[in-house]
Amino acid sequence: MDAYCVKCKQKTEMKDPQEVTMKNGRKAMKGKCPTCGTGLYRILSK
């Protein structure tokens, strides 16, 4: 799963991705940037 890293300013492949459910019931993927270790978050489509 690709996500945009704000620190690296580029799209990167998530490290250790996990599917989570947000408060409003939508699904999202949560992981870390392999380069800098910053948390990445990507909202999935319905």
C-alpha cells in the first residue's frame, strides 16, 4: 500500500500496514515510512 510521507515529500510503500476503523466507521490503513519512520495514514474507499 502506497501513502504520501509528509517528511520525505514523496509516495512510499508502507512498512507494517494495519487496517483500522476510524470513529466515523470508515476504513483506513496505518503504517510507517521505511525511510524516516514517520507514521503514514491512508483512508480507503468505500
